[in-house]
Amino acid sequence: MKPLKEKHKQYTVDFKLTAIRLAEHPNVQTQDVAIALGIHPFMLSRWKKEHRDGQFEGAVHECIKGTEEKVLEHKQIRELEKRINKLELENVLLKKSMSHGFEPN
């Protein structure tokens, strides 16, 4: 028996265009939009390229309520994670320097 093929989810042009519009906000990364929408970042990047190449057109519609807030939230989370990683590294380096007899000024 052949294994059943999984059906790929089909997204409407409105959904794609809204995702593209969200990803084009200043200081917002495609990854944040994709995570907020529950899609793979590569898919959104492909949609952006297809739209630039004229493969689909249309007006951008507000079909996903609350998505902009989710995108900004994911962006803020990623920035906080970067800050935490930097502080953890600084803490490790400080502990190492203190264990070797070096005292901060």
C-alpha cells in the first residue's frame, strides 16, 4: 500500500498579501511575522519574492486581527533573548576573571 500523501494547506491571496504587508513594516523581520502566523519563514520569503515578481496581485486586506501585535511581541521577545544571552556571557566572563584573581576596577 502507498502511504497517504499529506495535503498541503492552501493559503488565500488575502492571507499572503496581509503577511507580506506585515513583514514589510520597518524594523520587523520576516521570521517574526512567520512565527506569529504559524508558517515557516521560508514560505513567507517565497511569497514576498512571488509578489515582487508579479505572480499574484491584489490589495492587501486586514484579514488577520491582532497579528501586528503578535509580530511586535515576537520581535520584543527576540530582542530580550539577545540581551539575556549577552548578560549571561558577561556574567560567565566576570566569574572566570574573578576566579583567576582579577578584580574589576
